[in-house]
Amino acid sequence: MKRRTRLEITVEISQLVIRSSKYQTPVWCTECLLPVQSVTPEEASVLAGVSLSTIDRWVEAGSLHFIEGARVHPLICLAQHSA
Ligand SMILES: [Zn+2]
């Protein structure tokens, strides 16, 4: 008689996002027509728990506002999430 052993492994992953103070200054969103808080696409993917390509799709679909400006990194507007 064969005896089966079942092994379950649970992996919990948590991520901590620490934002640099250089992005704390509000930036102008051309969609909201307001100064807004913003995050990088990478930060948005961590906050939303989705991949970076999903963030890109949401930007292309107009679900997220994309802010291009003088900064090195393009930014994602957070205003539409607080409304
Ligand atoms: Zn916006």
C-alpha cells in the first residue's frame, strides 16, 4: 500500500515603497488641470499590485493620467484615485 505525503509551502511577499522627497512636490496634470501628487510607473505598479505592462495598458486606455515633463522619469497622476 502506497502512502502519500502532501507538502504545502506558503510564501508571503510584502513590498515596502519608500518614496524620495524629490517627488513630493505636486506636478501639473494636463488631464486633471490641477497640481497633483504623482508616482513613477514603477511605484504605481507596486501600489496597484500589477505589472508595469498593466500600468502601461491603463495609461494607453486613459484609466491613468501620464505626466511627461521636465523630470527625468515620466509620472503617473494620483488625483484620479483620490476622487
Ligand atoms: Zn490627473
